[in-house]
Amino acid sequence: MSVESVEEAIRAYAGDAHVGAAREGRGAGDRGTGGSRDGSVRAEPGSPAATVAVGRAAQELGLRRGEFELAVHLGLIAVAAGPGAGRPRVHEREIARLREQPGFPDGLAERVRTVGTADGAELLGIVPARFTRLARAGCFSPVTFYLNRYRAVVWLYLADELAAFAVQEPDLLAGRTPLDMRTMLEAGGDRRARNWRSQRIHRLLNRTRDPWARAAVEASALDSAHLAEVVEDPYERAYLVRVRPEPVFGRPGSVAARETLGELMLADDPDEILWRRINLTMELDHAREDRPAPHPGDDPGAGGTPAPALTPRAAPPLPAPAVEAPPTPPTPPPPAGEASSGVREAGGKGLLARLRRRRRGDG
């Protein structure tokens, strides 16, 4: 890759300083507002915590909806939970902060610009086949994906990160691929999904300090078999499902996308699985020291298990988990063909035993 190509990539996608300065005085209405608003955001007097809907915030910041959601995922835009755990909202002061940044509005949009294989290869000045090999080798990580019409995963990359890679690793853009990288690729290695998982987990961990929620994030990368080996208590596993943080704007809407997301979230390489098991074990140690997971019969108001500090999503108290239900409390099962009444005597003998004794006495 020539020096000129790298410089062009950086100027086009990394936000060259003189380009941002030339646009700094432009109003937000020039991009994404449709000319219906002047782009100004002012909180009403006496209401410093005034918020707006995410659609309005995206317009004010000159972002399309997908760009806005990606900016939230990357931690570039802070959002607040809506009333009654409704849709997220954005503080007007947060919008004002972003609008005051140098290079607004184009600078923020450039930071969330994504490219696929063809555009990414053009950006780096290499052929698409080489771009794919570098991505499979883990030289840069995808930030999101979508399904094409054949339901195949199409990875997308931040243009900003590709430009930074071109500057940091110019030797990988030309010449022979290093031997260890060739060996890994010839063996069928592909680190794209693993790198995507790693970044996703890191960003979710940054969103919460609750120890059980952090353990739940690590647990989300393990299938049910590995999870049961690390977390033997079924009530703890159910609690991890309950407090697991989700993306701010929920999962993809289509069934196919949700299924694909569920598959991509699971670690599939032995060393990655081992790493996630170790991390989960350490997070569980911290969580258990903080408070025990609730069990049936616990009374939080009696000084037992304190109410957990949950993630932003709302959850009813102790719902039946959708993924893995804990076993019923330890009561002896009734004989086959008979329904248990659930009534117990003080001495531990049930109603059915009394009835049997009475029938034998009658006989």
C-alpha cells in the first residue's frame, strides 16, 4: 500500500483536523434534520434533567438511527432509562455537549461510520481477499453485522479503526503474510466472531458495576453445559439469566437475526471457552461475597438477601427463567397418579399418609 493511499484513508475516515475546523461553524440543521428544526437544544429553565426521545436526539446530532444506536453501544452517547423502564431517552445537556465538540456534526458521524469488506479493502488500498484474510487473522475486529438475503453473516468494521490499523501496521498491507498468520489461516482459523464477542462483552461490562450483572455478562458466552459446570447452583444460574444486561435498544427484530446473534454470542474455541470460564469464576467469587443469589422462600425484607442492584432493564421479582428453570423446592413427590396437595403436618407427615392410615383402619 502506497503512502499516498494511507494518507488519503486517514484524511477521509479518521477526521482530519482542518476538515473539522472548516465545518465547525455549520449548524446541525445541515445534516439529518430535514430542515424542520434549527438544531438548537435548550433545556427549560429549572429543568436541568430534561430529556428527549432517541429519534429527536438522533436528528439533533445529525445521525441516522443505526448510527445513533452504534454510538450508544460504543459509549459515545450517554442515554437514560425512560419513565417506567420505557424506551431510552437522552438528556438535553448530553446533546449540547456533543454539539460543542470540534468538527460537529460530521466528526461524530465519522466515528460511527462502518464499512464492509469491499469498502474496507478500498479504504486500505488492498484487494478484498487480503482484507478478509487480515480480518480472519484478527488484525482488526468487526463492530456489528447484518444478515444478507441468503442469511449469511456480513461483518461491518469501524472505518476509524481501519484507518488507525493502516498507520500502525503498514507492513501487513503489502508483501507476504507472516508465517504464523498463514499457518492459522490455512488451518481454517477465523477470529472475527471471537473478536466481536470480546468487544461486546467488554462494552457490556463497562455499563455496570453490579457484581452479579458482571458475572451474567461473562456467563452469556458459555453454553448451558459449560455454564452448569461452572455454576452448579440452579438458582444462581436462573439469577444470572435474570440480571444479564442486554443491549440498550434490545436484540435484532427478525427471528433469523436473533437466532444468529444467539449463536455468535457463544464461545466456540477451547481456549476462549477456558478464558470465559475463568473470568466467570472470578466474577462469581466477587458476586457471592457481595450477596447470595435469591432462593425460593427468601425474604429480602427480613434482612436476608438484599434487593439486587439490577441493570437498566426492568425485571419482575424472581420470574420463572425463560432459558433454564430451577428445580422445584425440595418436597417429596406424590405417588404416581396422585396430585400433591402441598399441605404438610407439623410432624412431617402429609395428608395422603393420614388418608391411607384411615383407610387401613376402616378395613
